Amino acid sequence: GRRPTDWIGSVQIFDEYMKSSRTTRKKPVKYGQCFIFSGIFTSVMRALGIPSRSVTNFRSAHDTHFNRAIDRYVSADGTPNEAMNDDSIWNFHVWNEAWMTRPDLPFGFGGWQAVDSTPQEVSENVYCCGPA
């Protein structure tokens, strides 16, 4: 694999993937950052004719307890209780929006839909994507 910072565009990533898949079995992506997955998703959606854009947020809350709060626990002496501090604030996160009609929803709910292409992680035994 290559470091995510080695790539300069989605076309280069697609080309590398197609070259490797001609001679060997297709290899899955080993690692990446949310901005890499978002860029690839945007490129694929646009290639399919679906309007798409990347969305960037700084200081993204990642709530693991589903209470819509970032909980911080401290011991009686005032030191952080790291065993209980599962919530975090990411320095940034990037996800996508894609323009879709939504005939499965009531009228007026079509338009820009949030889509997070970042691979999932387990949070309280539930698979979750980033904080989009």
C-alpha cells in the first residue's frame, strides 16, 4: 500500500487499482483517511452522473453513548477517568452529500443527502461511520 498523502487525485487511485487488477486479484484498500474516501466517492458519483460534493467539518463530535453529548468523566481527585471517557472530538471529518430524489420519503425530502464513505467502526456494539 501507499500512504494516503502520496495520492494527488482520484483518477490516479482508480488507475492504480485497475493496473493491479489486470495481473492479480483485486486488492482491497488497506487504509486511508476520510478525505481520501470522500474524494473517491465524489469522483465515482459524478462519473455516474449523480451530483455529489465533499463536506468538511472541524471539531466533529463523536458520541459513543447516543446521548448527543460529549461526556467527560473525572475521578474524585479531578484527574480524567480515561476508562470511562469514550467520547471524543475529532479535529476534522469529511463526508459527502449526493443529490437524490427520494420517492420512498414524503414530498420535499429529496435533494442533498448525507453519505459517509469512511469505513465503519464499532461503537457500543453498533457499526457507525464518522460523525456526519
